[in-house]
Amino acid sequence: MKFVEFLGPSGVGKTTIFQKLLTLREGEDGWLTSEEARSFAVQYHVDKDSFMKKMASLVLRMNASPILSRAIIDLFMAKHELMVGKEFIGKYEVYLKLLIQYLQFDRTMSEITKCRFIEYYVNDLIRNVAALDYIGLDRTIIYHDGVVHNNPGFMLPADQLYRTIECGSMERTLPNGVIYISSNVDVVFKRRAQRIQSGKGNLLEANLSEVELYQLCFWSEKCAERQREVLKALGVKIIDLNSEISISEICSKARKFIKHVENNL
């Protein structure tokens, strides 16, 4: 399995760009989203004679409602997610170590919030990455909000960060490519402030003063830059795109980059 991850500060426009990229996808673009990959795995890669396989295939062929289709896929994939345990501990544990080490020093989150963060991260990693890796999916998956972006553990002091990475053999689980979206922190702050004013901000943003929001934008930018720096040092292919150029140009360059990653690995 190969995967390419969007990376950049929160609020820079990764989701908007990813959604636009989906609308521009053509037949020659063989990559999948994580949800599409789960459906693909059910149809083509797992236990062809099982009862659940037949059920899933039947529902998918009937073009059932998205809710029913997703329920069948989730039920089928759950068996394989349970099998990921040993593989996850051995192969992906380094991500969890980075996250936990970072949270130990964080004074802004309550202990309950930290536990929920860890639970969310582990479930997301198993569901959308490790389970598909375990099955051996032979496709490229694009994540607009992936395991690196969601892990603030990359902000650990450099010596501690690289020591943990070296001990955990992270190179076995790194993205095959990264689409890095950047922007000026003032532009991101303005965009997030407008989002809050229109009622589209998240709960964390809505409760912040302008000064606190700007500090959050600044920290998010520094975190993304550090993630990019670490991945580049580890040999990951990266394309840098500024969100202030046209979205069509960004998507065109992103598509070419994805093809390059697919054809050169």
C-alpha cells in the first residue's frame, strides 16, 4: 500500500483543496480516499468465500443507501481491524509514542481530553491506515488529514524526537509522498476568524479571543513546518504549494505529484 498525505497548518485550506481534487479526478487517476479504500478492500481483497463477503458485495452491487453500505463495510472490516493489534504495536507504535510523550508535557489539555485524543488517534490510525496495510491493499490512498498531520508529537525537542523515531523504525510507515500546503499566518488567522464569525468554527476556536486564536494559528504553522522538516530529513518526497495561488493550479500540480509518487515507487 502506498499513501500520500496532505500536510499544513490547520485552516490553510487542505480540506477545500482535497474536495476540489476529488471533483477533478479522472479515470487515469487510480488513487482512492480512505473510505473508498475500505470499500475496495471488501470487494476485491478479503476472504472471497465468506458470508460477510457475499453480503457486502450484494449490498454494494445493489447501490444501497450510503448508510447501509458503510455499515456493511464497517462490519466486515472490523474483523480485520481486530487482527491488526500485534502488527500495530510492532509497526505503528512509534506514532503513539510520539503523541504520548508530547501530551505528557502539555499543560493546556485536561487528562480526560488527552485520553480522548489518544483514543481518537489510535482508532483513526487502525481504521484508515493499519487495517488497510494489514490486508495488503495494492492501491495508493490519499489522506487530506492524515496520521502525521494529526500528531503534535513532532513538536518534541529534536534530540528526543529523532531518538524515538530511530528506535521505532518509522521509515516502514511513513507517507510515500506529502502535499504540503502553506500560507502566511496572517492569512490563516483571517480565514479562521471569518469562519468563526460565520458560525462554522469548531468549539475550540469559538471560545478563543483574537489573541489566543492568533497564537493557535502561529503554533499550528510551526508544528506543520516541523513535521515537514522531519519528513524531508527522513527522505519523504514533498511538494510545496502555497494556498494563495489558484486552487485549479494547486490541484493540477497535486495530481502530477501523486502520479509521480505512484510511478516511482
